[in-house]
Amino acid sequence: MTNNYLPHIHVLAEDDANRQIANGFLLEPNLDNRAIKVLQNGGGWGKTLEEFNKKYASEMRQLPERMMVLLIDFDDDENRFSYVESHIPDDLKSRVFVLGVLSEPENLKRESKKTFEEIGEALAKDCSDNKNELWGHNLLKHNKRELERMATSVKPILFK
């Protein structure tokens, strides 16, 4: 359970596959589970963005210690990130991060030969160990800029 008055992260996953990846991330032993919460599925990237703006943006304004990760599929759309980013309110941009698989999580699952939870755990281990093994995969390397942004604000909160 996160403490709303301490720095913490909420993850809004677009669908069940992304939620399973996020839950796998929570399995990393060096992670502070009290600082992160995975929210219910958004029902697609568009609904996730809509739900963020209708519900979670106002909550974030009242809770300045909260950061949000929108975990979406990019569906091989090179403009998806820009579109989503342009719909995040300016006053929250520094605390909202957009991550996801370039195509769909099922493709990453097939190529990595890992379950969704194992993918999440491997991504968390990469973060904890300052490595770029799975994050460097062709279906994930486009997240580099967001990961760099997260390094100073999110990583110290999540990893011991």
C-alpha cells in the first residue's frame, strides 16, 4: 500500500498483458513494493489516456508526490508516443512517463521466450542493476528517453 504523502508511483496498464508485466516488475527483490501500485486495466491505450485525464490527473494535482507510468502498446505506430505525450497536461508532464512495447506485449513474450511476469521481473532487474539487457531489445529500446527521464526521479524511490 502506497503512502500518498511520500514519493510513489502508480502504473496504469492498458490491458491485462501489460498489467502482468507490471506485476512481474513487483517481484524484483530490490524493489520497494510500498512505493508502487499497479492500477486496474485501462481497456486499450486510448481509454488508458482518457482515464488518466478524467480521473488520475486531478488526483496527481492534489498529491504532488505521485508519479504515474502509462503502460501502453505502441502498435508499431511511430506517432503514438507523441500523441499520448501531447495529451498529458503540461503541469504534470514531469511526473508522467509513457512506456510500452513497440508492437504488442505478445510479440515480446514470443521473442524473449518469457512469460509476461518474467518480462516484468527482468525489466526491474535491469533497472536495479543499471543494465540494459531486456530494455535494449528491439521492441523496447524506443523507451530509452523515458527511462533516462525516470532515472533521477523514479529509480531512487523504487530501488533500495
